Amino acid sequence: MESRPLVLALPKGRILKGAAPLLARAGIVPDADCLDESSRRLRFGTSDPLLDVVRVRSFDVATFVAQGGAQLGICGADVMMEFDYPELYAPLDLGIGSCRVSVARPVSDDPNEDWRRYSALRVATKYPAITRRHFATRGINADIVHLHGAMELAPMLGLSRLIVDLVDTGSTLRANGLREVETIAHVTSRLVVNRTALKTRPEAISGLIARFRAALAG
């Protein structure tokens, strides 16, 4: 029997805080400093001696799990859509971190101008794959400006006509003179599992999935 602890990858920031009550209901209480953003530690024990957690960037959770560094993770559907790793199995929608991936444009643009009639558009985003696929379905070639943050600056500085970004309340868009014009996908966080790990440690991982399912039901 495998005695090493399983590793659950958790995203830093607001999703981690939102996941804490769910983890507790599943009987998983990480070391106290896991939720402390000032802590420099990245790996933590939990109340379950057979489970550790690691705290990583939200965009990296899928990669850690797909590559086998962690056997499970809590991952936004946006990240799963972007990377589309075949190694990942997502048994549960956890219903946390609700937001959307949207197209936005400057409020100063001519409201009568239909950007969907163009054959090519420059778009700033941290989601190049999602963006290319979305615009391709409309017959538009998306020229991607790949940024990792501050997407809202791109139109005002002349880098792009549009942006594709993760939107929660929309307040950051409005504060920077942008408005949503299309929703690409609604996003929540999912429990993701490495398919190979599920085959090699089926009882332990199935047991954790069952604990999360019960926590959602409760």
C-alpha cells in the first residue's frame, strides 16, 4: 500500500479563501499558515496525515496535477479550458470562485460599430487558446497580445482593440473605461484529479472525492 501522502494543489488568493469552508467540511484542515498570504511556505500538512496541500498560482494548478506533481487540485474551469490537459479528470464542480471569461472593449468606441464583422482583430489576453478558439468560431483571426495582467491597459495604450479577461463584478473594467460585450464562458472551480494517479491509488483518491462530494451535499 502506498504510504506517501497524497498532494492536493490549491490556488492562492480568493479561491483558496473560498475553498477553506469546503475543505473543513471534507475533514481537511491545512496548517494554520496555509491561509496566511504572508507565509513563505508552499507545502503544508493537514489534519489528514495522508494528505498534504501545496499553494500555487491559480494558473499553475492544472499543470501541477496534469504532470503528476500533485494528484488532485482545485482548479478554475477557465484554466482547464485554456490548457485542455487530457491527463485531468474533473469529477466535481465545487461551485466556488464564480466569475466569467468575457470580451470587453472601450466604452468610447462607436456603439454602432460591430466588431464581429472584422476578419482579424488584435486582442489582449492571458487566455490565448480560449481567445483563438472563440474568435475562430466567428470567422475572425485573433492576433493575440499575450499578457499576464493589467489587460485593461491594452486598449488605452493602443496594444489591442479588445481584451478577453476574467470578470467578477466588472468594476475593474468600468474603472478603466471598458465594458463587457460578450461572455465566452461562465466559470467555477472544479476538483481535478490526475488520471494515472486515480488508477494507481484508486482507494485513496476515490475516498477523497467522496469526502468532497459529501461536503458539497452537506
